[in-house]
Amino acid sequence: MSGTHKVTVGDRGRIVVPAGVRERAGLVEGTPLMLLETPTGLVLLTREQLQARVRSDLAGVDLVRELLAERRTNAAGEDAA
């Protein structure tokens, strides 16, 4: 289930995650959460959710190929100079 929940920042920056959300997400005391600051706002994720998000964002991206192409371009520029 998804939804919007109002939380308030308390003393020392603490927030309380509503009980129903904790139960559905399987959050227990000590569960590490990651606060992702994005251009459109804040996102609170478990480590697993963040890992899945990064994998999804990088799906189809060949970072090695991009790096090699960039290095070849830079080397060609240096050779021309």
C-alpha cells in the first residue's frame, strides 16, 4: 500500500514513522534507513529499496564503455595538441 503520511520533525531532528507504515515495510527498531535528497524533495528508503532504485536507474547503462569512449576522446585531443 502506498500513501502520503504526515510526520513532524521533533527534537534533535527525529521523525516518527507511523506504525502501519512500519508494519507494512517490515521496519523494526534499528532498521537503517537512507534519506535521499533529490531535486524534487526528500525520499526515505531502506537500503534494499535504495539498491533497487540505483539498479533500475543504471539498467542498460554501460559505464565501462562510456568511460573508455571518454578516455579515447581525451587521448585523441591530447595527441592533436
